Amino acid sequence: MSTKGLPRHGSITHERLFNFLWGLPYILSVVAIGHVLTQRYSIGIDDQKELCLSGYHRWYVIDHWRREFRNGDLMAFASDERMRPYFKDETTFVKRVEGIPGQVVQQDEERINVDQRPVGEGFPLLDHEGVRNAVGHEPFELQPMTYWVMGDQPKSFDSRYWGVVYQQQIIGKAYALPF
């Protein structure tokens, strides 16, 4: 094997140096974009046997930078002590926003209403130990930076049982993936 014409080990030719320096901005751009994307987005996977949201979605993209919600949006948030012993603190939940600050939540004959709009029926999980009705019988207004969230299925463990989601629990807006 001939080594004639090859640069010696450890030496850099002008052409290789030029190619490296020319490609460096592209490499740095890819690294920077990847960093921003992983800071802004994450993937959530619902591994529950019974899904709480309709559509049988198990995968969600969570946008950590979007924290403004309207009724019907999906919200990712972290559980707290109110959800014990069924879930550890900081477990990620994805539920549908059914009430935003300023709206009124009330129970009416086994139905939950937000601004007189039915959003859920009954309390099928009250027979579980430690689960309670967080709504009560008196209407209450959602305060600033609090949200009422629910699953689409009757047996969803949601705001009916542990109350509102506080701003500090919010991870971000969630989007269901079609698989």
C-alpha cells in the first residue's frame, strides 16, 4: 500500500481545514435547533389500561412554552398531594380544560356544570377509599391562574375529585398524536 501523497498523521491540509470551518456553522445550527426543541417539547405516553380521553390516543406532544388555555384545550400538568395515594407527586397528567378563570363550577343533580354548560356526570369513583367530591354543592368561581380539567370518560380521575389545577402545576399545552 502506498502512502505517497497522503498527509502525514496529525497534519491538516488547507482543504480539510476549509471544509471543517465551512461546515461548522451547519453543525452548530443543528445542535442549537435540537437544544431548543428538546427544551420546548417533550413526548407524553399514556400507559393506563383505561384511557381518560376519547380517541384512544396514547401519545402526546407537550409544548412547555404554551401556557394559555381555552375550554377544550388539552393541558399537561403535574400531580400533587391531592392525588395521593393513587398517583405519586409530579406524575404527568393530560386532561381537557373545561373551566378557565372567571367561570363558575357547580354540581347540579349529579352533573358538573361550568357556566351552566354540562361537562361531566356523576362521581363514579367516590366508592374508592380516599376519593372525595371536590365540587360540593355551592357554585364557585375559578380564580385567576386556576383551571378545571376533566377526562372524557366517566371514570376519569379529574377535577371532580381533587379540585382545580394551579398555575404552578402546569407543564404546558398538549397535543394528541394520531397513533
